[in-house]
Amino acid sequence: MVQNSIPKNFFVALANSTPMTGTVGNQAAISNQQCISTIISPVTSQESLHSKESHLQPSAHQKNRFQNQHESQWKQFEGYANNPRLASVTDVLPSIIKSSKANSANNKYRIYFEKFRKWCVSFGLQYSPATSTTISLYIGGLIQQGIRVLVLDSNYYSIKWHHDKNFKYNPCSDEFLSLILEGGKRMLSKPINKKEPVTPEI
């Protein structure tokens, strides 16, 4: 039997948690979302003031998408936390999920995600949940540094693992980010062609 060491209010706390950012990360994310909504077709002089203002407001689809990206994976269990028959099951789920990875993998992902978190904080970017744009910049910077492919994978999968277990939407599923990762792995795995030493002509 799996031992449960998770407090009973674990799911309520997770479901109600706010996005984690650096000093200005959350405000920047909201500001970026509002800016995106203004990139629309030009407004002609024939349109009314009300019509112009409506273009500046995020659409219902954009609002829902933005909210879904921040939806906690654990919110679906919040209603069962006080159910006598199901509370013991819901309380042990975090331990079960953690057991899906070896202890060495959990520790490795924790270390690499902490590096990502510190990088985000240094730039005032949101990290939990992160956006695919933020992760793309981080991964691109690592590729630019010429790190090993194994280290690149560890960084990427630590971020993916954090979002898999905590949020409904995983930014690592973004195809653009996948292209950056695969391109970086190909670049970093190419053998270095050493030039012949320069020798004086005889």
C-alpha cells in the first residue's frame, strides 16, 4: 500500500494557486495577451467608435484559451477532497504520479527545472505555467551555448514534466518549440571537424 504523506488540503491549495512569476511576470503575461488581441485588421473611418473599441478587447476564444492554459491539473479533484470515500484516493494521487519516474529522474528534473525557474525570475518571466515563447527562448539560449544534447534533453523534459503533472495545458506540446528542440539536437550532435594544424611550407 502506498503511504500517504500529502496533507488533505493539498488539492484545494493547488487548484487555487496563482501562476508563478518573477517580479513582473504575471503582469507581463496579461499585458502580452492584451497586446496580441490588438493585432487585427485596420479600422476604417466608416466604423463606429463602439466597433473600434470592440477590436481592442480579447475575444471569448482568446479569453478561454488563456484561462485554459492556467488551469490546474488538480482542479478536477477539488470537489472530492471532502468526500469520506474518495478523499483517501485523491490524497495519494501525487505520490502515485511521482512514482511514475525513478527517484533519480525526479531529482534530475527538479534540479533542471530550478535552473529554468531562476532564469525566468531573472527576466521577470512567468514559469509556472510558462509559455511556449518563454521556453523557446530558454532552449534557444542553451543551444546557442553549445551544451551537450543530453543536457538539452534534461532541461526540456524537466519543464515538460513540471507542466504534465500540474497543468491541463502543456506549452511543450507546441510544434514550434518541438522544431527548435529537434533542430538544436541536430546542430549539437554534429561532429566537430578539426582543421589540420598549420605547418610551414618546406
